[in-house]
Amino acid sequence: MKIRSLNVRKGRRGFTLVEIMVVMTIIAILISILVPAVGFVRESARGSQCRASLRSFFLGFNGMADRLKSSAYSTGNFDQTRDGCSDTYGWVADLVNAKVCKPAELLCPSNPGQASEKYRDLMGSSTASTSGEATTSIKEFAGACSTTVTGARMYSDFIAKGYGTNHMTTWFMGRSAPKSSGSGAAGVSTVSINLCKGLQGSKGPLTRRMVDQSPVTANVIPLAGDANVGDVADRFLTADIVTPDGEVYLPQGSLAVETSSDGPKGINDPAAYPANFLIYAVTGAGVASGAAADEQPKKGIAKKSNKQLNYLQDYRDFGPVHGGNANVLFADGSVKSFQDLNGDTYLNPGFNATVASDPSFGYTGGDVELPEAEIFSGVFLEPYGASPKGNLDN
């Protein structure tokens, strides 16, 4: 019996090294196939969550337009220096105070930046470059901004109540249009780009009335979207944001994202904001020129393409955080996705600049990643008289 038992044990054998290696190779291949698929499913879910948040914001914007006599979609940007304290003024405060939603609870989960650069402003480390523009005076000291905001107060008085975001709004949403000023010459109107970046140098927040009357259709007027990281000097929190029980909600050094796009910028001189740009002028021969005439030419003259315009919207503040794509909300409530084709982390509406000629601008090529048929990148939503009637008082 013992001999037979030994013979049985001798008949058994384990896996050979080759067999083990084959099994391990098969498992590795299966993992390499499944892991990207799982990652894609997760990112798809995060992208859907982000798009749902943007649509929630749109419902709130329309509710605001119903309540305000001006039909404005908001009271301004999430920007306490320019627009007023963030628990009282701006689109985030509008949504929270109207009990529509809490943007601080609807963060884009795919964005590596979970804080707005304006958290820094609130805690005393300014990110607003306001040279040449008028800023708020009394409004900014209202609400919870009336006293110094510490890291603990930032959480309890703002974020915990919903006054926070890592999404951005466009220049159109917060500023709508430049506030022009005549130069003294007949028929000539100019504007300072620096001024129209601020609230006082613009016509103020976008209104439903302006959208309804615009020759630009609502489905290409961008309102908000995924935000890119802030400028080099502004992209990190300078202090911990902590909960009342001492837990660190966001540590110092966390990435912070842009709050809004900057507005018009010169297509061939993107590094600098010119002091003024020409909105509209009419020569003695009745020929219209300027940015408005380029975008809305008189009958019989073809509208210029983005590549031919002198000024385009600076949309580098859109963040392609969804696997190289950025979600953008439009004035008809739709959400579109735009791809960063060349991987430079910016979306280009048609700027000519390249990194070789202007490293500070960031674009590595001239790929048009924001097609003009899908998103408006000009300056003027309002119709501007491009066929001058002359002086009818004579």
C-alpha cells in the first residue's frame, strides 16, 4: 500500500516554468486590454457628470434672466475684485442664493484643478491684473468679504455653502460687449481692451434680449465650460483651505483654474493687449472699417473668416481636461466638446501665433480647434450698422 501511494505521488507533476510564463503573458494581455477600457468608461462617466453640471448652470442662468428686468443671465463673473464679493455677486452666488444648485458641489471631477484662482483673491493673494481698468469699490466689501478670509473661513463661509467652482465663464457671459467711446472724429468709435476686460469697461453681463436680437445664433454663443489652469503666477493655492474640524480640504499648492476668459486679443500681436482697438469707423466715401465692419460687413461683401479678422476671443482659458477635450455650454443650452488637436493644452480659434514667434502665448501651431461654424470667436454679438446712412438731418 505504501509503495502504491508513492507511485501515485510520483505520477503527479506541477506546472512547468514555460506554462506559468504563458499564463502570466495571457493575464498581462487581458489586463492591458481591460484597463484602458475601464479608464475610458470612467472618463466617459466623469464627462457626462461635467456636462450635466453645465446644463444645471444653464437652467439657473435662464431663471435669472426671468427675474431681472434687464434679462441678464447673471450679475457677473465669479471674481470678487472686479464684480463683487463671491457670496453676493456673480453667477455662482446667483445660483446658490436662488437655491438652484451649489456649484461648489458640482465640480468637474476630471479637472486636476479643484479650486478657482479666485479662492486666492478671497484669501488675500490677488490674481487680478487690473492695470488700466476700473475695478469695484463698495461691492467687493459686501457679504463675507467685509473681513479677512482665512483658510478656515474660506471653507465654512464660501465652499461649504456652495460658493465655489472649478468651471469658467466666457467674456461674453460676464461682459457681453465693449463699452465704446468716441474718439472725437465723426463716425469713429474705439475701446480699450484692458477696460472691456473689467465690468465697468463693458456693457455688463450677457442678457437674453441681446442673444435673441443677435445676428449670431444662440447655438454658437459660448457661456461657460471646463477651465484651464491659471496663469503661472496664479495657478497654486498659497494657503491650506481647512474644514472647521481641522481637516485639510485643499492643501497649499493645489492647482487653481481660471475663472473666465479674457476677451478680445490681437490676432497677430497676442502677447500684448493694445491700448485701444477700432470698433467702427466710416470714411468720407462711406466705407466702413474696424472690428465690427469685419465681422458684420455690409450687404454684398463676404464676412471675413477667423484667420482674416484682426481680433479674436482669447479662449486659452478653456481646459481640455477630458482626455484632450473640453466641454463648452452654449446660449441655447447645448453642450459641445472640442478637441485639443496638437496637444498644447489650448484651444485655438484661429490665432496666427506659434510658440516659435511668441512663446508666451502657448499655441504650438495654427490648428483651428474651435471652428467658427460651431463657436463664435469674434467680438460683437449685437448688430452693428455696417452700411452707414449718412447725415439725415441736412
